[in-house]
Amino acid sequence: MISQVHETASARLGEKQRLALFEDALSVARSMPGSAFLFEHGAVASGSATACATAHAHLHVLPFDDDLLEYANRHLAVPGSWKPIDPQSLGDYLNTEYLLAGREGSLFVKSLIQPTSQYFRKAIAHYLGEPEEWNWRDRCDVDDTYMQTHDFLNARFA
């Protein structure tokens, strides 16, 4: 889910825009069969490794029944601790690189000591037994991705 307002992370959005983004993401999550996992790589500035080359606030909504956060903690060491958070309080992280993850009513945030790129993509690749397949730059059909994004944005914001 992408923000209509341009910022590098949802924490940097105004509260109204941030809550709308989370409500949209949670609405999509509720419509999925099974359960969904939300995550964000929160970057302070464009060009940060944490932004994963996407310097626009967005939340990933992944149909995923297992606990990706627990799995990632076991297999991918990133210094710091996960703290419970709600979307209203995420604005406290507007000047901090962070990772955000969880499910409706159970979101967690971790402040990053150093920018961390594609953390959850790496965790998903490990989970799927393909630990070398996480890098979208090596595994992406740019033309197809462009067309999918173009069509989505036209439908969403037209």
C-alpha cells in the first residue's frame, strides 16, 4: 500500500495520512484468506539503504500465516530490540531508520543502528528455502514491474 503523500516512510507522514495508510493496508489484510503480515523498511532520507531504492512511504501486505518476525529474528541478526507500537505512535520515529512488522493489533518497530536493506525480503527468501533469491535487482522483470505499478497507480489515483 502506498501513501498518497510523498514521504520516505510512514513515520514521516502526518498522523491523518499515516492512519489512512494503515487502515487501507489493514483493510486489504482483512480481506485475505488466512492471515496477513505487514511490514515496512522505514527510511529517513531518499537514497538510504533502508529504503531499498523506493523512497516513498509504503507498507507491504503479505498473505502469510506463520510468524515472519520470529523467523527473521532467528535467522537474520540486526542489532536492537523490537518494541510494540501502534500507528499513532509511529510518528515518534520520524528521524530514525526503522523496521516495522506484525499483524493487526500486534505491530512492532525496531530502530536501526545502521541502514539495513531488504531485511524482510531476505527473511522471506530464507523461509522459502531460497536464501540467495532475495535481491530484486537480480530477480526482477523491470518492464513487467513498471506496467503493474503503472496500472495500479492509474486505477488507484485516477
